[in-house]
Amino acid sequence: MKFKKFLSIPIISVFSLMGFAYYITIFIFIQDWLGLESSSGFRNALIFSFFAFLSLFSFFVCVIRDPGHVPSSYVPDVEYSPSTDQDSTKSVSHSRRCDKCSSYKPPRAHHCRVCRRCVLRMDHHCLWINNCVGYRNYKGFLTLVLYTTVASIHSMVIVVSSGLQKDFTGRPPLKIFYISCGALMVALSFTLGTLLGWHIYLLAHNLTTIEYYEGKRAAWLARKSGQGYRHPYNVGDYKNITLVCLSLSLSLSHTYTHTNGS
Ligand SMILES: [Zn+2]
Ligand SMILES: [Zn+2]
């Protein structure tokens, strides 16, 4: 039952934080600063609600959608050689089968210890969505980070603007509440913005988080032996972005043909 996944403390915490941020932004800060009856107040509430809805929808997609398991019919192509790159050739020849779950392991698949199975194009296991981020839900994860960043920056601007025009004379508890909410939204915007920047970097280099750290080690080993290292799936910024954004929804075999044929 997929909905059982929602019964986890991190997911309940995310829902609570989303609900709290939505409530205070609309019914306290927009109401206090512009008034929900005014056209600018209504417009702000509508735009914020739009991004909040998209964030919630992407969150559901990330939690419910299977990140991509290895199909039982998958058999590695013995004729296939990904490239002349030493590291990728080595990694394929040594990892045809996962030694933990015994399934065939296509290129870029990794075994997740939490999910106890191999995940295609695994990026990382995310506690906050109680799921792996992989081949089938990576786009959902990217849109989740994008929409929540936009929504939290919008909320931060509203909270700060509302606080700046407020007269707190003789009302210290109210001042503390405003400062706390402002600090929360600044911290949230900064954290989500950093995460968004990180995934744009990975996207532009056609890397997953796991591959980034593996690549750092491979580059260090290559340097030690006087050789160069290049990520085998990096086909240039524009192609990388279109490949990840457009190809992730295609079939497994088609994606691998694209990736390795480039
Ligand atoms: Zn495995
Ligand atoms: Zn996992």
C-alpha cells in the first residue's frame, strides 16, 4: 500500500511545516500587510497558493512514484561497451549483478540499503519523502525543490515586508513572533535555494549525487596515476539538461541507448 509511506515522522513534519507556512503567510502576514480583500493582497494570496499547490502535488509524486526498479526481464547486453573510458568499462563489467539483492544491475543503478533493492539512476535516499530519488521520480523531485524554493522566497518577502511596516510598541510577544517567522522563512529559502543550485549543477553535468562523490574519488585516483578523468555521461551542458528533462520519462532501454550512444 503506497499510502503507508505517508505514515512517517519526516513526512508528517513536512506536511505540518507546509500547513503552518501556508496558514501564516496567507491568513496572518498577507492579511496584516495588504488585506485579503485588496487586489494586491488577493493577487499575492493567489500566486502563493498556486506554488504551494504545485509543491504539494510534486511532493505526492515524489513519495508515491516508484523511483525505478530493475525490470525482472532485464538482462545486460554482453556485446555492449559503454565507452572507451576505463572507469565506466570497469564498473559495468564488475557490477552485472548486485551482491546484496542479486538482481542485474544496469549502468547507473545503485543498491539502496533503506529500500533494500537496486534503484535505476539512483540519486540518493531522501528521508523527507521516505523514498529513493531515482530514474522515475527525479523530475518530480526537481520540480518539488523548484516550487518550494519559489513559494518560500515569496513567503519570506511577505513576512519581512509585513514586519517592516508593523508598529510593535508595547507588544514584545508579537515582535518575537514576527522575528521567529521571518527567521524561519529566511532559513527555509536559503536551504531550499542551495539545494536547487546543487541540483542545477548536477543536471548541467548529467551527474547524480552518488556519481558526484564517486567521480571525485575516481578523479583523485586518476590524478595519482597521472591520468585524466571525465564523467562518462557528461555530453555538454545543454544536452545534459535536455537528456535528463526529456529522456527520464522514456523507457529504460531507450534512455540507456541515448546515454551511451552519445
Ligand atoms: Zn541491489
Ligand atoms: Zn531508497
